[in-house]
Amino acid sequence: QVQLVESGGGLVKPGGSLRLSCAASGFTFSDYYMSWIRQAPGKGLEWVSSISTSSSTIYYADSVKGRFTLSRDNAKNSLYLQMNSLRAEDTAVFYCARARAGRMFYDAFDIWGQGTMVSVSS
Amino acid sequence: EIVLTQSPGTLSLSPGERATLSCRASQSVSSSYLAWYQQKPAQAPRLLIYGASSRATGIPDRFSGSGSGTDFTLTISRLEPEDFAVYYCHQYGSSPWTFGQGTKVEIK
């Protein structure tokens, strides 16, 4: 079945780094724009970053620009989020999600992973 | 950045009742690029409505969306026990994509 599975979360000190991964299955990964959305504990949803199918276009939220890097490997059906200079306010569950119609940034997210928790604390 | 404001914050209703959730945008949402998601505790969000009024695959027809411009509504015609959850609106018409703060539908 269509599935996204995130991994790589954990506890890190402020200023540290983590690399999140999202493994896709059940669909042609290379046909879909992909995104990361996060949710701080007890809070709402915040869009983080999105990437086109060829990686030629990437968008970032201002809150992570210059610190996070989004990439994908279509041969491995995988999405990655390299997070550097982490701050306490980055503590959240990070979800990867698929654009519903495929090759559009301006699209809803129809498939979500189960999320991976990132905790930034000394 | 488009700010989405959802109301009410909490809606207390009984199974079988009708739920009406509101989402107001700080500026017009392009091409009605407005979606609604349902989230239950410890679960990922689930897409219910996209394009303001189109139901996503597998979503029951008791869920309906309406609106355009800056005012959007999600209606659940008759609440089932599994519908008690938090609902978020989301605009994807302009970057940065943004979400409302959520409306919790709880059992009265």
C-alpha cells in the first residue's frame, strides 16, 4: 500500500545536527513533489519545506532557511531533511507528506507518514 | 504570509449532530487552494477536503467543504463517534503554505 515511513529523529543538544529520512513505497516516488511539515508538542501544524520531483526547486519556511536542507534520491525512493544549528524551538514531530496530484507545489498533502520526534534540549 | 484563523477553538457536540467549522484567511486564497485535515491523538493528519470543496479519496459524504476568497467552512452533517478529533484548515495557494490553529470537536 501507499506508505511513507520517517526515521532519524532523536534527542540532540542545541546547535547540533540531525538528518531525517522518509522512505516511500507503494507509488512512483519520482512523480510526486514532497514536503516536510512539523508539529510542536501540543501545537498546530507548520509547513517546513517542499521539493520538486527533479530537486530543481526547493522552498523553505523562513524559520528554517539557512539551517535545514531538503533533498531526495529518486533511485532510493527517499526524502531527506538535513537539520543543522538546531534550536529548542525546533522540537517537534516531523512528518513527510506527498503532494496529492503529483507535480505541483500548490497542492494539498494526501499521504502522510507517522512522524518522527525531534527533541532539542541540553 | 496568509494567516488562517479557525473558529471556534472547541466545539462540543453530541453524536448525530451537525458540526460547522470556520476558517478565515487574512487575504484571498488563490484558486480556492484550501484543504481540511482531521487529526486524532498520536496520529498523522488525514486529508479530508481539497480545493475547498472536493472530498479526498475514501472520505465519507457526511464531510463537505465550501467557501471561497477568505471564508471557508467544513461541515460534518451527522457526527459519528470516530469524527471527534482536531480539524485543521490549510492554504496552499501561496508560499509559505500555512495552517490554521485547529478546531477541536469534542463529545458533549
